[in-house]
Amino acid sequence: MSSKASNQLWAASFPITQDQARPLLDQLEETLNPAPLSLSSYETETANCWMVEALFDELIEPEIFTPILTSDLLNGLTIKPLPQENWVEKSLENLKPIRVGQFYIYGHHNEPPPHSGTKAIRINAGQAFGTGHHATTIGCLHAIETILKNESPCNVLDLGCGTGILAFAVANLSSAHIVASDNDPIAIQVAQEVAKDNALAQRIEFVTAQGFRHRTIETRHPYDLILANILARPLVALAVNMKHQLAPGGTVVLSGLLATQEQLVLNAYLAQGFRLKFRVPLEEWMTLVLKR
């Protein structure tokens, strides 16, 4: 039996070799129930020893790993509560600003961009749900810059927006009307604050929604451009509705998937008549750009 703890996060981790880590991350993402908030792997100080870590917002039982892990891996499994600290603020203390094409993403603890030609996005240290440093966000920013060099979308949806970085990127490069949605109301509140801080609040309409299920999202469709930086399983599940929401000739950017999951996601969209335009591989992650 699992028990919720208010604002408490739990980390389930176990040691593994580097060769085992990548395929196992894919399997865990597809199979774990309840689904983790995040999955990651990292190298330890011991030679050829990596750790896999799954983060949950509830105490989970070791049995959820039994169908996936071998007995040796199960023996090394630990489940511990994380100390209740402001992890975002703590992690941002050492984060440097990043440049992705024209975009410059920085915090209040960083110097602003040195010249006016840069498209700057400022994220406060206390604002969670994405700082732009993850490979999937960087891949999406590269894709957005490439798309907007050749297309002028009028109607854009950022599905699962988190902090809203992708919506802000589009707003910086186009005059499109933008809807940004997330299933977490706190994420939407944070995104609205970031939008105000970047003088973009009037350009973007924020809604709390599960997938496409919101009156505003339905009213505004069809979209010329949809951005979906979420996870492989939800992307596959949304393929049919994505076709309904996207205008003929429209573009969709799919990310949040491992390179090993590319074919799984791509097959779901090819089956709906989408065609692959280009991909942005970065580290072990993949961003796909498709046309309807």
C-alpha cells in the first residue's frame, strides 16, 4: 500500500552498468505503475557503476519493480525520502546561462545577455518545471528556430508547457497566438509568473488541461504548430488526437523521448499520415519534427 506525503518526494535507486542503463530506462518508463515523476541515470565514482533513479511524489512499494528488475538489481534497490529542500533553487545556484541559437536562457543570479540581438528568457531561481538545460528542451529550441525560419504559424499550442520556455521562444520569434497548457495547476501558475517577468503575459493564453481536454484548446484548434515535450507513452497515446488538433500542412514537434523510443513514437504518427521532416538528436534524447 502506498501513502501520499504532502510535498514529499521519494527516490527509488539501484546500481547498474552503463550498458544496462539505457535500455532499462526505456522499459521502466513504459512499465512502472505508478509512473515516476522523472527517470534518470548517472555515473558513480566506482568504475563502470551507474545509478538509475526514479522520483515519485508518493511512497511506493518495491514490488512495482519486480516484473522488470532481475533479483540482483532488486537486491540493490533502495527507496528513500528526499529532504524537503528547495531543490530548484539549490540546483540553480551553480547553473550557468545557456545559448541555443538566438535564445539566451538565464536566471536572476546571472548577468543579462550582452547584446540586444539575443532572444532572452529569464527564469527565476524559485520557478520550477524546467530551466531550459535539459537536452529535450534544447532540442525543441533548435527545432523551433529552424521551423520559424521557414514558416509563419498564426496559431500555436505548447502542450505540457512546464515553465513555458517553448511558448516564450515562439513568442520571441513570431506574432502567433499561443495557447500553453499543463496538467499541473502549479506549473501554470509558475509559467504565468515567468511570462510576466519576460513581458509576454499578453501574448500567451495559459490553461490547466489534461491532454487536449479543455474548452480553450478545442475552441482555438486547428493549430499550425503544436509543441509537445512530454514523454514517449503520452505522445503515442495522443497521436490520433494530434491529427485532429493540427491543421493540414501543420507542424508538430515531439520530444521527451529517448533515442531508443524514437521508432515507437514515430510509428504511431506515421500511422496517422504524418511525415517526418527532421530530427534533433542530443545526448540520449530525440526531438522529432513532423508535418501533417
